[in-house]
Amino acid sequence: MPEFVTAEDGIDLAYERLGEGPAIMLVHGFGSSRVQNWKSTGWYGGLTEAGFSIVAMDCRGHGDSGKPHEEAFYGHDRMAQDVVLVMQACGLPDALILGYSMGGFIGLRLLASHPERVRKLAIAGVGETYLEDRITSPAARAALADALLTPDKSAITDPRAKMFRAFADQPGMDRLALAACMRAMSPRLPREILSQLQRPVLVVSGSDDETAGRPEPLAASIASGRAAVIAGRDHMSAVGDKRTRQAVIDFFR
């Protein structure tokens, strides 16, 4: 059973703790949850067997956490503050941070705003497209949010929008909350900020991940960034690949 902590705006945040050793905060991707993103793909066992403890949280709008339908409750800065709140609840002044896709965006915001909380940051399912407005602009996010809400999902033609709608149609998902979260996502960090991030950052994506793109350009834009490519994997399959997990474990060690 998860534990809960309540944010200042009244949203309950679910999380669970496992293992012993250096702590890793796990922040999942959009439309996923701590269980789907990390437990069912082998990360819980893989990380604890490698000698780490983990704190896996459900971001607001996802999993067992509160799911408000208003955009004002979302945004990456607010969601990064949720990570800090869960860390405080667990007595962690700092931690290793691992984020997948949206969780990687949140991890970058956390590093920019609270560098003292981050020992190292690993972001997977994130890459070159983070640097492009066609992915991170308000118009792009609005189009994806519209796809989440349209009654006729057969009319969705964009492959990326189809992927997000498939996530949102899973049992237990709240499409209204996910659409609000999507519309409120914060703009990308500018290159000037990325170049000033001083903690070690690992950027991982699959070689076939058209959603994230290649990891090298994003890693090169970060002061202490490095890249890892998982051959033959895309945005959906890289998260469960043992090579992704091993790249993160090696980096955190």
C-alpha cells in the first residue's frame, strides 16, 4: 500500500519506499504511474538488487495521487515541488533522481530550481526533441490534449497523439486530469539554463525513439551531460529494456 503526503494546494501524492542503500527518486512518464512505469518493467527489483533504495511516486493526475481537472494544478515547476515534498516526507535532503519522459522534464526543472536536492540526474525517454518548440510549445501540447478528449479517437491521425491517447484510455486513467496536465506542461528550459546545470546528468533514449529523438544533442547542451543510446528500442520499449536499467545503474554508481 502506498503512503501519502498532501501538497499545499490539497492534492494527495502517493509514493512507496523499498530497499536499502543510496536513495533513488523515481518519477514516471505521462499517462503512466509508479507501478506501470517502474514496478512492472523490472526497475524495482533491478535497482534494489543493485544496492539502492527507491522512492517511487505517482505524479499528480496519475496513479493513486489526486487527479484535479483544472490546469492551474499542474505544470512542471509545481510537479518538481511535489518531488521535493515527497523527499521531505521520506527524510531525504537529497537523492539520485530518475525520470522517464515527462518525469525527465520534471527532473530537469528540479535540477534547475533545487540543485541541492539532486546528487545525479538520469533522464530516459528524453532527447533532442526536448530542444524543439514543435514538441514543447503550447500549441503542440494543446493538440495532444485535444486528442486525449476527442470522442472520436479514430479521427486522430498523428502517431504521437495516438500513443498518448492509448495511454489515457487504459483502465484507471482520468482523461480530464491528463488533458489538464498536458495543457499545463511548462515550456522547455532554454539552452542558457541547461548549459549552467552543474550536477552530472545522463540522457538515455532508444535509437528508434521518434518521440524523444537522439540523446546526444540534449546531453551536449548540459554542462555535465552524457548520453546513452539503447539500440533497437523506441519510446515504449526502452523503459523495460535491461540495457536502459544497466546504463542508469552504472551512472548512479
